Amino acid sequence: MKRRQQLVSVLLAFLGLVAFAGSAAADAEIYRYIDEAGTSHYSNERPSSKFRLFLTAKADRFIPAASEKPQKTFGAGMRTASSRGTYQVVVLRGSWLEMGRQYGALLADELRAFHDRITTDVAARGTGRAEQVEMGRMLYEGYAEPLRHLLDGMAETSGLSHDQVLVLNAGMILLTQAALGHEPPSACSGIGVWHDYTPSGQLIFGRNWDIDRESMLPYMKYLGIAVFHPEGSIPFANIHPLGNVYLETGINSRGVFIELNNGEYSDPHFYEDRQDSSDLLVRVLTNSATLEQAVAMIEEVPADISYIIQVTDARKAVSIERPTFGSRVLRGSNGLLVTYNSFVPPYPDKWEDRLNLPLPEEQDPRYRNLVSLANSPRFYGAIDAEAMMDLLAVPIEEGGALHAGTVVQVVARPETLTVWLRGVDYSRFEKVELAPLFSYFN
């Protein structure tokens, strides 16, 4: 215990916090408050009531960022981990085929273990091996050349066959279908805050990746981040289970952050001949230096499936409601953007008879809850990354958006290219500083 106390004291001193003496312990409470100038302070003593106090946290909440020191290398690629070593991080460079080879070699053990476990699980839930291969091949055929080449390269070095790589890529989708049936999950929500909602006006985004926590919790050990440096393109990071190369949460080196929410409740149609939306987002991040460029690229491509896509930069956020018959851009109001799985009324006249209305708030209060939390005395004006973590941790029964389907949570600060991620009920939030990984090859 004494050694643990010493480590906590050193860590607190490093972070500019008040060091503990005598009986300090790792679970001691840390108070964070903001003075009149808007500066954050930390103390193990409760501050004067004249200051804005907006959270308490445990001492071991404050942890260092991911190491830049490689744990393993292959070709130009390298492997490291998040702050506590819980989540794997790979940094890849070259052609998409070369990056696939690096990905497969650096994570070979994890990819094989993940494949074996999830395919057995999905088969036990009633989806046979042949059906799994069929789904994997269908996704592969719907991708543009970059992601196909990435998967091809992974098959060369991972110890998995080509079909096994494709099935692993489809694994979480297959598990979703097996666990939930073919009903679209009432899942995923996001909240972006900036301007008066944050201490310094910088944008902070919080994202809930919601499907079914009970079935997916065993696979949180395979959650990770892949940082890509494609030849001639903007580097970007994909935050996703390993081997799942389609993009649902990502950020590029220019600070453009994107997250995707399922919108099938509003519009259940599907067009197989259109470009896969998550594949499109890879092209968007590798080619967009600004939020405006990203939005324009997304709007020009017809949707295969209905999605609600959030795009942010360091100072603002927008939501693109994208049914299969059009799109519109909603801009945050006075520094707040909240989204979930339904398009937000009122709708354009030409959409009126083509969309399902949202569920009543009594059945799905997530949108209302997130708006209320952001405007509450506890959070308004004080939402930085740590406060966003606290906001995301509020259960739906207590006025938040966390529920039994919440699997992964991500907090992003695009201004500093920093993300925090956690598998719910699996780990605390762990920090990854992406700036040095985006400049790793410079």
C-alpha cells in the first residue's frame, strides 16, 4: 500500500495536483474547480463554495497518455498501447496493402484469438460458418479498393485465411444480428459542446457506441485504435474492435472528428448497390482538411442505409441526417449538439411522409436527458474532457444516456488530437495522444 501511495503522490505532482501526505490512498477524492478566470484547479480538500465545483474524481482517474515507444514493429508499422496498456494501438504507413500486412503482423495473436472466439460465439447463437463467410464476403465486395487491399494484406501476415479475415471484419455485425435479431438497435448517441458550455470554448465530443453490452463485453479486450498513414493522404485514426476495418468513430490529423449513429428507426430502407457508408467515412477522413470539406463529401454520396453522422473540428460540430433519399445538416445551437438514433423534428416538408417519428420521450429519453445534463448547474460552462466522462457515465434512469446497450464510450478533443476510450464495465477511460502518432513518421 505504501508503494501505491508513493506512486499516486508522484502522479498527482506530475499533473500539478496537490500531493497527498500521510494517509493518502489511490481512491482518495480529488476535487476539481474553476476560478473566476476560468482556470481549472485540483485539490484533495473541498474548495470554497465561491468556486464552481463540477466534479469529484478518484485519484487514479488521472492517468498518463499512451506511450510513443514501440512495443513491436513490422516494416514501417509499430504497435503501442493506451495509457494503462488495456487497448492496443497500431501505427501504419504505406500503401493500403502494405498497411494491411503491418496490421496483420503486429496484431496476429489478437486477431486469431478474436476470430476464433467470436465465430464460435456467433455459431452457437445460430449463425453457421457458411453464413458468416457469406456476410464477410458481402461486406468486402461493398468496400472501395483501399479497405479491400487492407483486408488482403492482413490475410497475408495474420495467420488467418482470407475468408477468416473477412469474417472477423464482419464479426461485431454478425454478433449484433445474432444477439438482437434483425431489428435495428436503438443505439448510439453523441454530444458535442463548445463555446459557453466549455471552460475555454474548445470543442469536446462524447460518443456512446450502443448495441448490446452483455453479448459484447467479452470482446472489449480487442477494442483498439489503428492509426493509418496512407500514401498521399491525410493520416487518420479508427477507434474500433481490432480487425473491424470499417469506420464508425474516427479522427484525422487535421482535427476532423466523425462518429456515426444508426438511423434505421427513422428510415429502414437499404440499397445494396450504393457505397457502404462506413467505407465512405474512410475516404472522407483521408481527404478532408476541414469540417466543411468533410460535410460536402458526405452529402454528395447517396446513403446505402440511413445514418446520422456527426462531424466536428476544434470549434464546432454539425450533424448530417442522412436518410436514403437525401440529407440535411443541423448545426449546434449556441455551442451544443445532441444526437441519437432518430432524426430530430421538425422535418423538411418533402420528408414528412417518408420517416418514422421518434419514439416518445417516455420510451427513449436520451436526447432530452443529454440536453438537460449539458444545461444543468453541474455541467454548464464546465465541460472539459473529464467532465464529459462524468456526463457520459450518468445512467438513463438518473437522467443520462448510459443504458444496457452501451458498449464503448469515446471522448474526443480535436484541438489537441486527444481521445479517451473505454469498454463500459471493462475499463476506466484510457487516454491516447494521437498528435505524436500522426507525426510519428515525420
